[in-house]
Amino acid sequence: MNPELFSTKQRILDAAEALFASHGFAGASLRQVTSSAQVNLAAVNYHFGSKENLINEVLRLRLDKLNADRTQALQAALAKSPAQLEDVLGAWIRPALAASANEKGSTAFVRILARTYAEQNERLRSFLHDNYGHVLRDFTTALGTLLPHLDKQELYWRMDIITGALTFAMADFGAIKRRGASAEQHRELTADHLIHFASAGLRAK
Amino acid sequence: MNPELFSTKQRILDAAEALFASHGFAGASLRQVTSSAQVNLAAVNYHFGSKENLINEVLRLRLDKLNADRTQALQAALAKSPAQLEDVLGAWIRPALAASANEKGSTAFVRILARTYAEQNERLRSFLHDNYGHVLRDFTTALGTLLPHLDKQELYWRMDIITGALTFAMADFGAIKRRGASAEQHRELTADHLIHFASAGLRAK
DNA sequence: CTAGAATTCAAACAAACGTTTGACAAGCGA
DNA sequence: TCGCTTGTCAAACGTTTGTTTGAATTCTAG
């Protein structure tokens, strides 16, 4: 009942997010999580009921925010007239990359997200689909008006490609090493490259 | 010592590949693997020494083939003159997508690969880097001569983006559903879209 | 201040984990 | 046939897993 910032529940969520990201859902044990959060082992089951519920909670909290950020950014991009393709793409890409900078400055969540895609777990897949579906549709609709030469099916193909590249970049998987650049600078650079590349890909044909 | 197709060792490799893909390295137990392979539990430690060695073996076998296929396809693409950007891209993309069609027609390996990217495990990361590094360099060099307006650093950025989209597509993560199309048809369609999109992205600016 | 709810804690639970063992069977060159 | 390697098997090893328990503690409304 305590909405405090450093409550037991919140500390568990933070530690779980970081450990799930680095070791996976199966690979990170509750003992690691509770030890890192400096709470008792039983606290997870007390506050969340089970490990699976904890996993879902970690995902849900972040996804809700990402979806809200993307939706808001899309509306802002569409407010300008004429709307620019780069701005709509930015509304899809930048909130996702920004999500990597949580309170602790870690990239935990995005690695979790990328990992969740890799989990064949159907419950997680459909969970993602249910939470992402309508946002993806909104973006595809917006892109459709900007790119009238592409039909719906073709737009979904290209959004698939963009989302793949974005997911990959979110988790900082690539070979690109940021030398001297701060995390924010690197993130900005990544966003610019993604938007530039994706714009050309979308305008093709 | 038996190179038989259905030897204990091979059955373990096949079962491990499928189970690692669907449940992750930590999530798939040796009991699941040996049960699925219909061999004794101790067989894994007898033939591979440990679970970690089994993981490495599963990855190594597939990566060796993928690297060889890509290198060969690149040479074929460069043999034509003038070399075409789409052909070089195809040499990077098509062998990776084709790797999804193993003997059992499953997409196990590529999901493993995608999952490996998501594993923060540094040993696996460097393992991948050591096996992929020189092939990636060869492709970047080839692309550099075709795209003289892009410097080395910019090429790595764009190859990062392409590889991300490819990895995503390899694991069949996207929202695109193949309706009625066979796996091969879908793979061809995916390759065509990726190559088309990436060509435009690479030629940009 | 006090009764009762909410939370934390050490300890233990059964189950599942990767690995090891030693017995036993199969294959094979001498 | 012999002796030896190779492979398979059931059983057990010690850990670690997620979860539960019941007592102790902290918090909070009356």
C-alpha cells in the first residue's frame, strides 16, 4: 500500500528488471533478485504471488509507458501539417530507444523486450501482441497516408523490418561501439541513423 | 566415432537445438533434451562433457555452415561484373534465412541465434564475434566499393541496422503472417522485402 | 495506548537441476 | 575366444530452484 519510491515492491521490480535483462527469465533466480534488492526471499511471493507474476508485472509497467509515449509522440507528429515521414518514424523509434534510459540509466528493459521476442513463450507473445497491436495499427495508418504508393500489406512488411532493426538497436546488440560518446549521444545517433535508413526504405518503389 | 545420421550424439544435437530454441539455454533442461532425443540422461555428459559444451556445439555447427554459405555467396556475387548491390545483400541475407530450413524444416537454429544475441552472456557474445567478425568485414569491404559515398563507419552503422532486421525476420518474430504460402515461399518473400528495403536504405544520402 | 492488519524474516519444503558413478552390454582387433 | 574400448543405463550425488510456513516485527486506525 506504500507508493514510496524505495519500497520493497519497487526495489524488487528494479532488481528483477536488471537481472532478467542480463540473465533471462529462467536464468535469473529469485534468490539473485531478492539479494540484489536487499529484501527477504519470501518478499517476491508475498508481493507478487509468484515469479511469473513478477515477470509479467515488470513487462507490463514498461510496456504501458512505451505505448503511451509512442501514442503521444505520434499525435504530436501528426499535429504538424504537412506531417513529415521522419517525424512519424521518430515517434515510433525514439520512445523505444529512450525507454532504455530508466531511472538507473541502465538498458535493462529494452534487453528484456528483445529477449521476450526471443522467448518462444506463447503467453508472452500474445501478451505483447495485445499490448502493441493497436499502437502498431495507428502507426501503419499514419504511414499509409504519407506513403500512398504502398498498400496495407506492404506497409506491415516494412514496419516489420523497421521494428526488427529497432529491437536489435535497442538492446545495443550491434557491432557499433560508442567511443567517448555518452549514452544519450549514442542514443541520438542511433535514432538518427535508424530514421534516415528507414525513411529511404519506406520511400522505395 | 559413429557418423551415423541417427546416432545418439546426433539425436541429442537435434533435440537440443529444438528445445534451446523454444525454451532458451537455461530454460531447457538436460532431462527434457534427453527425453526428447530418447537417450539416457547421462549421454549428454558422456558425449559432450557438459551442458555448456553442448550449447557451444549446437551453435558452432550451424555458424560454421552459415559463414561458409555467406562467404561463398559473396564470392559468387562479386564474380559478376559489375557487381550488383542487391546481389551482395542477398549473399548476406539469403543464407541466413535459408539456415532456418534444417533437416526437420524447423526454424530452431535461427531462433537460437536471435536468442543468443539477447543473452547477455559475454562468452557467447565473443564466441559469435570471433566467428562472425571476418565475414562481416568482408561484406563491409564489398559494400564499400559499391557505395563509395559512404565511409567505413557509416557502412557499419547500416550493416548493423540490416543485421537487426534480418535477425528479427530470421526468427519469424514479426506481425506478418504467411497465409497459405509455404515456408519456402514465405522465406523468398521475406528475403525480397529485406533486400529491397535495405538497398534503398544503403543508397540513401 | 492498543488491537489488528500488514509486512518482514529465518527456516524449511518438495521438486528439478547438472553431474557423477559403477554396473552392464555391445563392438572389435588380435 | 580373449581383452579392451566404447557406449548405455538406472541410480544417486549435492545444489539450486520456486514456494510455503509460522513466528517476529512494523505499521496504522481507533
